[in-house]
Amino acid sequence: MDNINDIIKDIDVCRDLGKSIQALVDFFGKHPYIHVSSQFDSIQGNYNLMMDYMAKGYVDPKRPSLYNDLLKSIWRLASNVKLQQMIRENTTYHAISEKISRDNFPEDNIRQVLEDYVSSLAMLDLEPEELRDSKAQEIYSKHQSQINSIFNRVLLSQQWSDSDEEFYEDILTSPTTDSSDAQVILSAVMLAALNIFDVNKFKLLVHVYMSTTDKRLRQRALVGWFLVYPSAPKLFEQVDELLAKVTEDDKRCEEILQTQKQFFYCLNAEKVSKDIHDGIIPNLVKDNSIRFTPLNVEETDSENLEDILHPDREEKAMERIEESIRRMADMEQQGNDIYYGEFSKMKRFAFFYTLSNWFVPFDVNHPDLAKVREKFKDVDVLKKVLASGTFCDSDRYSFAFAMVTIIDQVPQEIRDMLFSDGVKIGAIVCDIDYESPTFIRRNYLQDLYRFFLLYTDKNDFVNPYQLNLKEKSPFLFASKRIGNTKLKNHVTSLCKFFHLNGYSKEEKLILSLWENDINDFDFYMLQGSYRLKSEKDNPIEWYHKAYTLCPDSKGAIRGLAESYLRAEKFDESEKYYNQLILLDPKHWQYELGLAVVKMSKDQCDEALGLLYKLDLERPNRVSVRRVLAWTLMKAGKLEQAYKQYEQLLEMDKPQGADYLNAGYCAWFQNRITDSISLFRKYIAFLSDEEKKNFFFQIQRELKTLGVSKSVEEIHLMVDLCRRDINN
């Protein structure tokens, strides 16, 4: 093997120590620049010694344990070799390595550096007032350089020992360490472990999550280990032991579940941005008295001819704006990232070319905001504007830099509004608790999403947001390793989330992964619903399981009725529709389903009796009218059927199937010209593949209707439709 990643993976999968040692020997021979540590010689020596003892017939009950310890050692060594290779070949790692070699940072005094910063800030009050600001900026500037150096060193650190983990855990949870510093260092730990897994870095993230009282640091730790876990090798049993310990607490399990849901909301950011851009923003700017241009923000004269001709124009425009804002508020309330679209274009400020800045909590005293502070002399006002609202930290920095550029071009009225009491930039939903763990975690996930998608050298990092569902364990709840923890009890809840929010691929993955392991009513219903919707798998088995657990569930009974109908087992379907009607006689859709069953059984008169009753009780109900028209056609009452189709086609947006079925009706009446015209309109709805199968579709549906047409007639009709289209 000539790829270090393949060697590392093979160690975990095959657990063949001799093979792994030889693979590394071969790799070192092909890559002479790699520094081979003395640890490799020690591993080789210990393995040879183990073989010698076994060859001599010695029985050692600790042999399996010692063998596994050597496997872990060779895995860690191979991971350090990977780090060496990355420093040589990875643009970001190489640049950081060069910086580390030049910055003269006192590595042995990390604790002292962090504590000195806190004490220096505390001593500022003793400085003369006229010197206080300049002294403060000197402290902030020096410390920003220091925290950047610490971040870089953590990122490029080799596999940690137990004492390394204890050292950083003690620092990060110490009350003498500034919270912002601890958060940045913790992000470096996560980033390092994502690129090259390290069991002790993972352990640190879990320990901090479970022990810290700092809620912001705690949420960063949670997100950190949550993102790292799916890539953790099974070789290290500590990983699953830690997960089991974390999930002993039900509240933590719920928090992990919410993190998984928030993660998927982040993945939806680009779709949400498109929806806002195409469907909401036009209503916000249409007929507005403010016009946005690439270089300016201008007020427009609203006293124009439109106001005279349409005096209610302003009122209607305001209604559209309010509706658009409500839509955005709903999206945000659900957890969607509604700001990504605009702020993704604002990550080219010099600030974002420093790696650690992507992970720094927002602080108006950041040295890179010097021009912003200069522009806005009232720093308290700046803090109020930027610290409130729902922007994540990354977007707050973007907004601050952008304000410097555009503030002079903003109309005075808007400037006054921005700096007025009570304003919250970006606060579309006003009742959000900005200090809640949920909100803090959501914003950090959004910060990370921006980094992994927008950082200049993003390809130098493993992107946890770039899911490959074909891989094993692409995300936490898609790992069978959680099966021995309480998280398994929350799989159904996540699956419901996927089902309700349109994550069909993820839903399919979870349903398939856990189908033999979860036995509850909701999971059975989800299994049945997915299979019924997919039109490929058999949902009956799953609805029967749900029905067995809850015989009075209308959902399970309806699932069985619809599933048997699709399977053309009409007697069974009729039985369950009748059961539904007994449970809820006022539910018109149950009677409609029963009518479809009777029509399918060629009991058209009974079906029509139900349908006429439904049409009388619910006039203009389109779904009733469609079934009524089809049943009339199947019963040979073509004129009545065609009148129904004419009414359906007079709707604003008739379906393609309405043209198709009206075409059948016209054809059966020998109105060939009309049928061709209607078939042509139906064909316009079809994909190229569906157009190829049009003949077979007609053949199949004529059989359903019980109408006899020869193969030759069908071919002629299809060709007539094509000829009309081509001409």
C-alpha cells in the first residue's frame, strides 16, 4: 500500500499487526523524507518478541491484550506519519508549520500566557484613564497573536498522550482561562481530530462537554465530538465507552438528537437561500421606497402615477412584505439558516484569511475591528447592534466589516433606526432566547458550515457537512455503534424529522439500518409510509405490525387500506376502509377510498352512489370529481364523464392526468381530433423517458378501464400524437 490513509484504515479493519508493520516499512522506503520515530523500532521489537515467545510454546493470557495495545500503537504512529505528509503536501498545514517555526511562542507556558491575559485585563482599571484604551488595544493585539499561535500548535499536534489530554482539559475548564480563548482552542482540537482522528482529542471534547459549566464552551464541545465520532476507528473501544457514558443521561440524549436535527438544517442552507432569493426577497423590494444598488442605498419617490391610479398599492405592498417576513420568521423558528445566502458573499475580508478567526467568538475588541471601532466611536452602540440578533459569530464579523463600507451611503433615517434603542439586527423572530444552549449550538454549527464551505483552502480539511450516504456511518445516528446506548431510543424521532422535512435519502438509510432493531409503533408506521410512498417496496408487513400494536389506530388502518388497494387486493382494502368509516363516519376521504375500491372491483354503481353523495356534500372537491369522472368513464357513461373532465380542465392549473383521461374519454366517443389534442397536452408534462413509455401506459390503463383497443390502434394513436407534435 502506497497510501497512508489505506494503511491506517487497514489497521482498524484487518487488525493484522504483521501486515501493518510491513506496509509501513514499504511506505518508509518509498517516502524517505518521513521521519521514522524510535517508537516504530520498539513496536517491531515487541512484536518479534511476542512471536518468539509463542514459537517456544509459552502461554500468555495477556497476549490478546498486548497484541491490541501494539495495534493501537501502530495506528497512532501511522497517524503521526500522515500528519508529517500533510505538513509537506497540504497547503494550509505547510503554511502553519512555517509560521510555527518562526513565531517564537513559548510552548511550555501556554497556561501562563492564558492566565496573564485575564489578569492583564483585570488590571486595566488601575491604568490612567487617558492611557486605558491604548493599553487595552495593546493587550488585545498581543493576545490575538498568542491565541493564533496556540490554535496552530493544537491543529498540527501529533497524537496526544493521556497527560496531553489532562493538560488541555485542565486549562480549558479552568476559571482563570478566558471563555473565548477556551472556545477557540477547543475548535482547534475538533479540527485536528476531524482531519486525523485522535482518541485523546476525542476524549477531551467529551470530558469538556460533561464537566464544564461554561454553556458556550459546552456546546462547542458537544458539536466537536458529535462531528468527530462518525470517523472514529472501532479499534479504540474507549470511544464507544465514552459515548455510552455520555448517553446515560436522558437530557443529554435529547440534546444530541437536537444537534443532529440542527446539523441537517445547516445542510439545507443553500436551498433555503434560494427559496428566500426567489420567493421572498422580490416581495420585500417590490414597490418599496428603498432601492438597493450595488454601490448605494437610495430612497425613491413614492409619489408617482401608480399611487394615483392605485391608491391601495402601499397597503397591498405592506401586506406582501409582512407575509414575506412571516415566512422568513417561520423558517428561522424551525431552525433554518436564513442568512447564509447573503453572508456567504461576505467572507473575502482580510479577517477571514487567518484560519483561527473563523472560530473566534464575536468581540468588538478584536484587533482586526480597529477600523470599525474608529468609524463608530460609540463602541457601546456597536456592541448593542452586533451582539443582538440571530447572526452567528462569523456573520457578525462580516456585518461589522460591511458596515464600515456602506454606512455613509445609508439614508439617515435607516442609520437612526439601526442605532435606536431596542433594535436587533437580524432578529426576525423576537422571542428567541439568545443565551439558550439550543441557540448557541445552532450558531456554532452555522459558523462551522460557513468555514467548511467558504474558507479559501477548504479542501485542506475533512468536511463533516459533505455527507456520503454510501459510506459506513456517515453521521452519528447512522452508526449501528449507538445501538448499545440510549440514543437508539431517539432514532424514531430523527426518522420522523427526516420524513416531515423531505430528507428522503436519509430517511431510507435510517429505516434500512435499524429495521431489525427497533420495535415501536411510530417506527413501523414510518417504515410503511416510506414504502407506500416509494411505490416499490411492500408496506403491508409494516402496517400490520403497527396495527397489531395499536388496532384502533386510524393511521395504521388507513395504511393497510391504501397498501392493499395498491397491491390490487381489493377485498382486504374494502375491509379496512369500512373499518375506518365505522371509526370516523365524517371523514370524507375514507368514503372516497372505498369508492375507488368498489370501482376497481367493477362495482361501479355502488361507487357512483358514494361519489354522487360526496360531490353533493362537498361540491367542487377536485379529488372527488377526478374519481367520479374516471368511474363514469369505466361505467361507459362517456358523455357524463366528459362533462366532468371539461370542468376539471377549466381549473387554473389542471394536472397532466386530467388531459390524459379526457383524451381517453374523447377517444372512446370516437372524437379522434379532440383526443389527439388532449393527449398532446398530456405529453407536454412528460419527461423524455416517460414519453418513450407512452404506448405501454395507454395499453395498461385501457386494461384497467376494461376497454378493448388493438395494439395496432394504440400504435396509430401514439404516432398521430407524435406527428402532431412534430408538425
